[in-house]
Amino acid sequence: MIKARGTFVRASIIFFLILTTVTLTITGCFLKPVTYTLTMLEPTGQGEVEPAVGNHQYIEGTVVNLTATPAAGWDFDRWEVDGAFYSSNPTTTLTMNANKAVKAFFSEEPPVTYTLTMLEPAGQGEVEPAVGNHQYIEGTVVNLTATPAAGWDFDRWEVDGAFYSSNPTTTLTMNANKAVKAFFSEEPPVIYTLTMLEPTGQGEVEPAEGDHQYNEASVVNLTATPSVDWDFDRWEVDGAFYSSNPTTTLTMNANKAVKAFFSEEPPVTYTLTMLEPAGQGEVEPAVGNHQYIEGTVVNLTATPAVDWDFDRWEVDGAFYSSNPTTTLTMNANKAVKAFFSEEPPVTYTLTMLEPAGQGSVIPTVGTHLYDQGTNVNLLAMPEKGWDFEGWFIDGEFYSDNPSTSIIINADMTAMAVFAEEVDKVDLYMSLNGRGTVDPPEGGPYEYDLGTVVNISATPASNWRFVEWVVDGMDYSTDKNTTLLMDSDKDVLAVFRCNCGNVKFEHMEER
């Protein structure tokens, strides 16, 4: 009788396996690969990570290479996975057996500093940096400036007692502690001649007519005293107008020929009225009225503002010049105006591609022109039964927010991706007897409709697994099996005690 019963059980199991195989073959249901998400978080500190910051999908069991590259002046510290320390190696691996959040930590390297000791110069002059000790970070390029005192010349720089440069303005790279010294040498005085010419008109001059010797940079007082019934007109130096003030000064930086002009009547003067420019820009002379002696040649300069161009000068309402720098001879009162024109803005094209999937977008599909720097709002609206997946800019993932924005700083393409909605079903797990199940007892566990789920049962010590019951119906005696989620499922794992074939319920009652 026992033998016959065993034969019947084995036959039933074989029949069930054959039936299951045929069913799976006919329905075309096969196991889908399980995928997990690796979320690479923004690093703490400065450096690059690979994979890049964002979400990445991997098939279960994939071994992912993690690489952290610190920025200049930074060190790699550690990897953390799901908030816990994982590795102090900047290059490591991670096995994808669940969704994981990964973060790299970088720490800043302390800077190396060196001392530049500026020694007291030899001779007379000033140095920059000043005399004393100065601290600099390694690699700093320090500007050295030597300014000789009056009557002195710069000779050379020495660094650590060795010749470095004969240029009074040079640079020094701080790659070690350095002692710097400037050397100045006294120069012989330079003598220049002031030749006071015979005045035009009637009057006296000081210095007197003739040649006078002065050291370079001497400031000479010029004084013109007109005779009775005469007015002082002007000083000319080397044949060019110098001053209309009878008492003035002249710095001797070259040989100079000086002449005073006296006139019996006051000189004729004219007014140049600089009008407010049209457009945006600066003018010289400045806006307002300016007095000039007849025959004076005035320099006109127009400087457009950013994004503006100079167009033209008009004098007394008539075109005068298209050159932003020109001259004007004062032979009458004149009204001058500069005209600036705005530069056309730089424009770029945003090409909105046809969405992937079913939905609409704003801006609409097609090309759109925007000024450089424009912030454009993007909006994706899925059709019923579809979900928004993400925006792709120039073929690269940009955002998973259906409402976002981009700044137009080049020609760009944008595409929205929609994915069809998938119905969800719930799985509830329970057990009778002692043991554990996977998924664990409880629920609900949500799955896409049509998902094939692995279920497993592990009996406790001195217990054995008997069968699976799904929605009240016997399902399988294999403790490791699969379940097609074609609807909500209630799954019961049945265990029995290995204690004299007494059922679990009876054991509990005792």
C-alpha cells in the first residue's frame, strides 16, 4: 500500500512538471532579467566620478567599476554605499544585487608655503614686495618691482646671492624659500637747455631771453608780463600751444624752446557744445560747453558701450565723420553729436524633436529662435496611459522632471521620452508551520502585470516544506519555484513537523 502511494506521488510530480513546461512553452512566458539602479550622488569635495553623477541601470549580478579622480589640490578619502563606508580605494568594484546609492568623498590638500625674504636694497630705491618676509603658496608667481630714487638707476636682481634679472619688473615662481635683493646705481645728472625766444608782441618774460641750463626734472617757473595796453595771449613750447596762463610751470625732461605771445586785444574764442550722444557710449570732450581759442584743433573721441557700435559724428546737424577718433578746427561756435547703434543680438536655434512615445511638448515640435542666454521653459505632457520618462538635450539625458528649463548658449536639440504605463498587481506571503519564505511573510509586494516572481521556502529545524498554496489552490511542492503575476496573489507556504508525522496544528494545540 505504501509503495503504491509513493508511485502515485512520483507520477503526479512528473505530470505536474510536464504540464508546467508545456504551459510555459505555449504561453511564451520566460523569465525577465532583474535590474537594479546605481544612483551616483554628487561628490563631497572637488573631483570627478565614474559612473557619472545620476542614475544607472544594471542587470542583477553586474560588477560595476567605480573610479574617483580628485581635482588639483584635493585627495580621495572614501566611498560610501547607502550611507555606510565601503572602500578607501579610489578604484574599486561594486556588485549590483540591490538598488544602491554611491557617494565619493574628497578632502582638500593643505597648501605648501614658502618664504620670500626681500632684503634691503643696495643703493637708493623702492622694492615691491616690501623689505621683509612674505609667505606664498607653492607655485605662486610673484611680481618683483624695483623703482629707483631720483638720480639712481636700477642695476639688477639677485636671488639667493646669484644674478637673476636686469629687468626692474620681473616675476619669481615660489618653488622654495628665496632671498631677493635689488641693486641700484647712482646716475650722473642729465642737463637740459631751456631757450627763451624773443616774445611776439610787447612784454617781458622770466627767465630772460637766451639759454638756461637745468637738471632733468627741474620745474621752471615761466612768467609773462605784458606791456601797457597789451594782453598776454599764450605760451608755446617747441612751436606748440602750451598754456594760456601768463604764470605757469615747465618740467625739464628735454631741451625746450619757449616763446611768449602778447596781443593788443583779447584772442577770439569759440564754444564747442558737445551734445548728449544718440545711443550708448562715452565722448571726449565730455557732454557740455567747452571754450577754445580760434584755430584750436580739438580731438574728438567716441567710445561705444558694450554691445554698441560707433556710427558717425554730426557737426551742427550735418554728417562730419564715420571715424570714432577725429579732429575739429574751432573757427566758429560748433554743436557736436556722436551717434551709436546697437549691435544685433546673437541668436541660437532650439530644435524640438518629435517625442518618443505618446505625448505633447512645449515649445512645440520644430525650430525656435532665441537670443543668447535666454532661459527657455520645457514642458512635457504625456497622453493617457503613458508616463513621462525624461528630457534629452543634444542626445544626452538632461532631466526627469516634465517641467524644467534650459539656458540657450548654442544651437540645441531637445526631445521628450514617454513610456507606456504598466498595470500593477500585489503579492501577499504567509506561512503555516515554522520556517521562512522569500519574499518575506507579509506584503503587499507590488509587481508589473506579467512579471515572473521567484518564491522560496526554508523550513525551520526539525520541520519540512510540504507545498505552496496560491489563492487557496494547491500550486507546487517545490520549495523553490516561480509564480506568474497575472493578477493579485495570496501565497501560503505549508510546513510540517518531523515529529511522528503530527501536523503543525496538533503540535500547537498540545
